Amino acid sequence: MEQVKRKVSKKVFGLLEEEFSFLESKGILDAEQRALALSHYEATHKGPTFLQGIMIAGAVLIGAGILSFVAGNWDEMGRTIKLILLLLAFLLAFAGGYATENRFPNTSRSLYYVFAIIFGADLFLIGQMFHIAGGGTAFLLWGLGIIPLAFYLKDKWVVLYSLALLHYYSLTNLFDGNDGIYVLIGILFIALWLRGHRSSAAFILTFLLGMESIMHVFHLIPGFDSYWLPFLLYTMIGIGITYFPFNQYENSSKVAGNIFYVVFGLILTHPQAWNTGFAWWIVWTVCFVLYTLYWLNRGSIFSILLLCGLILRFYVDLAYDFLDKSLFFLIGGILLLLFGFWFERRRRVGNHNAPKS
């Protein structure tokens, strides 16, 4: 039975080689054991190769050239000619990608990227021609429309591109009142993620998009105006996945969790985030500070950054209106320098106290 090797990045593979060689030099492993252990791993190149980079750049330039030509002659063309040109460019890019798939895979991939770009441009231009969609709706349709291409190619760049488009649309239409579609977006991308795309960046974007969908679910409730509730939920979810990260995406989970905990936790320390009669922001701020001090006491470097953010947040809130602006920025700069010195000192102390092999 053929041995299935674990695929790791070239950087990790090089580190494993160094570590196994170190163990061999110490007599813990012999040469045969070192070679056997290393044979269980295979170095892969996860990032785009130089050739792929050239192809992607070429695809973007071709797409930009087509769009520039069409835009430059747009006013002089009749509606029928415009429509034919848009559809022809759209179909030729896809047909070219499909025809060159087997013999020239990099060229094929770049043509599919051109297809994805032209598809979005067609949406904007056709919407302008027939007055049927605004710019925001075009971003939504663009993001949803290239999902089948992402399924077909199993390409993480198309996945990220689609996620970025939907994320942009979701952010720019957060309080529009047309919220039902966002739930659909969240479900679609959960399904897309289960398809097997394992990019950390795609995971974080998908997670953020899912969190935005929660906000829109709250908006579906008639008369809902307690915006502090989803902010509080986001903060709790952030803390939760920091303690209990997803197994396959431990680092990505912690990054996303910390982003939500810090951003929405700090938002809730402001009085205007709570539209309630009771001063809950004071209670929340006390709890937030105590939680930060708890992690600071445990030696967490991240808690230092969080505490600095808290101090700066209250400094800006309290000092901006009555201090001279030059003095305000001067004191703020001094505070940042002190925070940087404190952070560097704690980091060095942590490294000094770390166990040495």
C-alpha cells in the first residue's frame, strides 16, 4: 500500500529537516530513522508560483483593457452592439478557459479569471443600460454569480474574490432594511466552505460574513432597535472561539475571535452603543477591564495591546474636545511610545523566561 504523505509548506519542511538533523546530532535518531521520519512529509508550494503570478497579472490587464475599450466607445455604440460585445467577451473568456484546460492549465486559469472580471463588469454595464440594478446589487450578483466557478475550479482565489465581493456588499448595505438576502448568503457560503476550501483567509472572511448575517437576522425582527445585543453576541462568540477554536483552523479561529472581541468589546464601552435607560456601558466597561487585567496577570502579550486600546479609547473620548489639538496629539504620541516600550519590555521578559531546550 502506497504511503500517504502529509503535505506541509516548504518552510515547515525545512524546519523539520533542521530539527531531525539536530536530533541525529544528539544521538536521539540515527540517519535511517531521520530519513524515515522525514519521508512521511512532502513539501508543497501553497502560494502562487511566479508563472501563476504572471498569468494572474495578465488576466487582470486583459480584463482592464477590454473594459477600457468598451468604456471609451460606450456612448457611440447602440444598445444592441453594446449587449453583443459584452456577451461575446463573457463567452469567449469562458470558452477559452475551457478549451485550454488540459494542455495549458495556467493559461486556462487566467482566462477563467478574465471571465470572472468580465462577468462583474457586464452586470454593472447591463444594469446601467436597462436601469435595472444599482451598484450595490451588482456587487451582490457578482459575488453570488461566480460561486459556480469556484465550485468548478476549486480555486481558493475565486473563493476569496467572491467572499470579498459579498463582504463588501454586506458592509455597505448593513442598515438598508433589505435583510432577508443576507441569511441566504450566509447559508450559501457555509455550504461552499464545506466543499473543502481550506484557506485560512477564506475561513476568516466566511466567519466575518456569517457574523454579519446574524446582525441581519436581528433586523428581521419587527421593531428591533437593540443594536447592543448583536454587538454583545459578537463579543461573546469572539471570546468563545478564542477558548474553543475550530480544530482544523486553530490559529485562524483565534485571530477571528480576537478581532471580534476587541472591536465589539471596545464599541460596547461607549455610552451611545447602549440605547437603554440604565448605564450598562459602565457595567460592561468594568467587566471588560477586569477581564483584560486577568489576562494581563497571566502574561498575555495580547492583553497589553487591548489595555493600550482601552486607555487610548478613553483618552480620545475625554480629551479631544477640551485639549488644544497640538497638545492632544502630542500627549497621544507620548502614550503610544510608552505603550510600545511597555510592550517590548514585556515581550523580552516573556522570551527570557521561556524554557530553553
